[in-house]
Amino acid sequence: MTRRTTLPRLLPALDGGSRARLAYGADYNPEQWPREVWHEDVRLMRRAGVNIISLGIFSWARVQPDDDVWDFAWLDELMDLLHAHGIAVDLATATASPPPWLTTAHPEILPVTAEGATVWPGARQHWRPTSPVFREYALRLVSAMAKQYAGHPALAAWHINNELGCHNIYDYSDDAARAFRLWLRDRYESLDRLNHAWGTAFWSQRYSDWEQILPPRLAASHPNPTQQLDFKRFSSHALKDYLCAERDILRRLTPETPVTSNFMVMGGTKGMNYADWAREVDFVSNDHYVHPGPQDRDELSFSANLISGIAGGRPWYVMEHSTSAVNWQPVNVAKRPGDLARDSLLHVAHGADGICFFQWRQSAAGAEKYHSAMVPHAGEDSAVFRAVTELGATLDELAPVAGSEREPAAVAILFDWESWWASEQDSHPTSRLDYRQEALDWYSALLALGIRADVITTDTDLAPYRLLIAPVLHVVPGDLADRLTRYAEGGGHLVTTYFSGVVDENDHVWLGGYPGALRDLLGIRVEEFGPLLDGDAVSLDGGFTGTLWADRVDVTDPAVEILARYGSGEHTGCAAVTRRPVGSGSATYVATRLGPDGLTGLLPRLLEAADVHSELPATARGQVELTVRRAGGHRYLFLVNRTDEPAALPGLAGDVLTGDLGGARTGAGDELPGGHEDAPQSHLTLPPRGVAVLREPAP
């Protein structure tokens, strides 16, 4: 049974009290600095309002300088020092990067690429998830850490490894091959079932012995697609299994201390099925970094929203994000004034009860020395540290939010890792398809219309949502097709897109025409896929433009309504967007990629049919994002200005918990005081990139 823990309730208040509050801190790497800096660090942490620190993440070589040689004295001193200053510790198991003595003695723990090359030490995560030798040494370290710090008053949580799978998700070694075969035996039980699932009659691939099966290493042509999909499933499972091995030791030796591990729901990080992992930890944590671009803050909101969905709407924890520039993008641009606060508070808006950065003090040496930190190279007399301190004060004002959960929206976007993996494999109609981008485009369009939406996974209860958007839902097992049909029959309004419903869980095509498993529900049939060449586009009624894909849709049910037709291209006059009444709901198909602008034009018709309306004043729609948390008879409305212009919010009422670092303003222009309740407001103006939080009674 998975335990669900709200971290802030475990944190000792800086004043010795016991009130719930939001966690605030960073990764701390004191081993990079002389001892006299440690005391300066805790002084600055107190000044900034820091109340929790992640410690020991890359400390294996310091804690265990050699086999059977242990040095806990420095870490003991730091644990005691932090506790003495009222700062809790999220203590890492330190297993993320094996030390040189281990890789020298046991090079067989090093990963192997699909091409057969060894991944050598010199960076981090140079270990095989399936290596029994690595596991023996790593779990010995975990046990030693747990025994050393069991019962320590600073210990608030355990931090398993670090960013599991960031650099070693796919290992093609002999260890991986053996573990892959065991996983396949458990999944299929017999070779006959595996041969059927993998379609091995094609290209004479039929297996007659389990030992013949390998990971999808470099091949002369395209590897078996179901083999590839299963290897992705296996690789995610192998890392989850390793996570559980560490977790089980920690729970046995420190049963009262909650366990987490930092996920990476952001951008194109897709190898780890976090929806599957979430049940294995006591509270969900995430790392997120902004990739500058036209949808950069929409993507931040989408990722935070998805993490909330993975966490089941319960509070979660930001383990890492950046105060300013990172160091690993092609061009690393500093954040603008207000971005540090807005990025952080947008995570809180979507359910984060902890806000932490990488890292506390900016490194003077090493691969990440140009990555920003809470204390930059410029020191405390800097704009970054002043912004960090101001954010600490704001999070303290938001203490009443701690422990509240996400209030479900009327609209949801369905996100499915297996559809992501399978839809982007080779030998498909196009190599240009981007599953996550299509989902993000729908999300951006909803934000532009001022519509609050949840991002959920396929194991979520669908019934509460009036409109369910399932873009590129490529993998649809029979039971999921049945759930979607019951959802529509029960009054829900389903929307799906091109390349959806095409294959089952074995990556076998549903025969009879596309969209396969969803064909009857949608009342349409597509005979051939319609990928478009780069630069090609089609026009649709209403001024929309379609790119990437343009299915020719044949309507098979006379009840289907055509919402838009192609206005150009080979399918001129044919249906491009259809809607079929189903029970008291409906099922809509969008046959082309419309992008955020086109979807913003299409969505009002879909929202109207589902009786969904914006909760924001008309003047603020598209400019302000609204999210809602709820607990104890209160609703907490987070209002985030997505733009660089002031945003007026007439007609909103509630107690102002905080008006952002820039100061939310009343209609008279008076700055709202922070840190206490104010009289209900009838008019609020957010500064550029500003955030305000209102509290109102729950109905």
C-alpha cells in the first residue's frame, strides 16, 4: 500500500512551532566548499527563509572513499548544523554516481549503448539499472546511510538516487539482456504468446528459445516495433524496480521517514513512465527547467499540471528548478525580473507544497559552474539573492495553502506514456509527429481561452470531466476503448485526433480502417493515413490551417455532424472535424494538426457543447491563468499573469493572501499589503508577470 505524505507537515517551523507551511530550499553540495563557508551558508539560508535542504546527492565518493572505508563525520556535522538552525534535510541516498574506485574495480557496471559502446565514467549516472554488482554496492551504501541517520531530528525525507534514468534509461548490455528476458517471461509466460505479440512471422523473426531474445540493439534495418515498445516498457520498469529496492531498505530501517525520488516531467523527457512510478513513493517530486520559446511558460504549466495528475491531485514537491540561467542549453539566457517568482508560484498553483532549486550555492568548478543558484557567484549582494529572499517571504505568506489539493476542472487532457512511445517509433507514416507537442498545443489553446483544465493519465476516473481531450491516443487497448465509450454515453464529450485508436497494447493494428478501436465511437472511417510533406498545409472552414497530417475522413454514421471541411488540398470539401452524438455526450475527431491558434478557434464550439465556460473576466482571458486549490472549506485562486503587460481582473472577490513580489493592486491603485488578509476586492490588477492568490469560501 502506497503511503501519501504531505511533506510540509513534517517540517519543524523555524520558530519552533508546528503550523503547516510550504517547503523552501535547494540542493546543497557543501562538500564543494571549505568548512567556514558552511556557517555562512546557514546564515544566508535563514535570511532567505529556507527551511529544507537536499543533502548528499553526489556524495558517494566522500561518504565511502574506498571499499569498506566510511566517512560520516563531515555529514554528521552538517546534519547537526542544519538542525541547529531550524533547517530540515531531505537526505539523498548518494547512489546517483558511483565513485572511481568502484568503476575501476567493477567496469561491468558501466552501461552499454545500442551500438555496443561502453559509457565510461567522467560524468554521472554511469551505471546499469540491471547490474547485480552495482545493486550490491549501492544498496550497501543505502543501508549504511539509513542506519547512520535513523532518528536524526533533521531528517525530514529520503531522496532516492537522483533523476533516475536521466542518462541511463536505455542500457543494452548483457545484464540488460538477461533482465529483459526475465521481464518478458513474466509478461508473456510462453514463447508462443511472445511470438504472437511481437508478430515474429514477419521477417522470419520467430523465437524458439528465450536465450535468443536480445534488446533492440543496432540492427541492419528497423528493429521489431513491438520489441522496441516492450524494451521501453522494460527499461522504465527496471529503473522503477531499482527505486523500489532502495525504498524497501529505507522503509525497513527508517519506517517513519517518507521516501521520494525526483521525477523529470518536462520537455522531451519520456523514457520513464512516471504515472506507473508514482504509487511507489510516499510523495511525488519533480524537476523542471524552462526551455525558452513561444510556449515556454505554457509548457511549465502543462508539466506542473501533469505532475499534479500523476500525484492524483495531492500536494507534490518541486525538487529542482532554476533561479536564472542553466548551463546545458545551446544559449543560456538569464531569467527576467519577476520570472523567478512567477515560475515558482505557478508550480505552487498546480499543487506544489515545496519549492526548491538546483542549487543553493553556485559552484566554482565542475560541469555545472555556470548553472544559476540561490547564492550566485556575485554573492548575497545580487538581484538573484534578493529575489530568492523575497520569494521566501511570499511562500511564508502562502502557508495557509499547504496541504490543499487540486480542485478538479471541467476539462481534462489525457496523457499516455505508451502512446507517446509507440506513436513516435520508426517506420510510421511520418517521423515528424510530436506527441507531447500536440498535447501542449491543446493546453495552450485552453489557456488562451481562459479555460481551466487538468492534465490526467489513463488510470484517472474520467467521469468528473465534461470535456476530455485525448490527442494522438495511438495505443488503445480494448478496455480503454470501452471506458471512453462509456464516458461519452454517460454524458462526457470526447475529443481525439489523427493517429489515435490505431493499435492495441501489442502495437498490432486494429483492422477494418482507422481510427481502429475508436472508429465506431466516432462514426467515421479513414482508409489511408494523410501525412503531409514539410511545408505543405491545408485550409479548413473558419480560416483554420492544418499541417503535418490531413486524413481523408469518410462519415459512416448519418448522425455525425461535420464541424469543418477541408478548403484546399486533395481532400477539398471532405470532412476534417466531425462530431457524433453518443448517448447524452459526443465524440469528436480532428483529422489534422491545427496548432495553438487553430485550436483556439475550434475549441469554443467544443466547449459550448460540453457547457464549459471560463471562470475569468472576459478582459483577462488569454492573459491570466487561473488554477484552484481547495482544503478546509476554502478555495485558493491562483491568478498568474502570462504576459508582459498589466492584467485587470474586475469582479473577483476574496481575501488576498499575496499580491506577488511586484504587488497586486486595487482599482484605486493602492498596493495590497502582503502577509495578512485584506478586505474582499472587487478589482485587482496584476503587474507584468505577476501572481496573486485569493482565498474564498468553498461552496
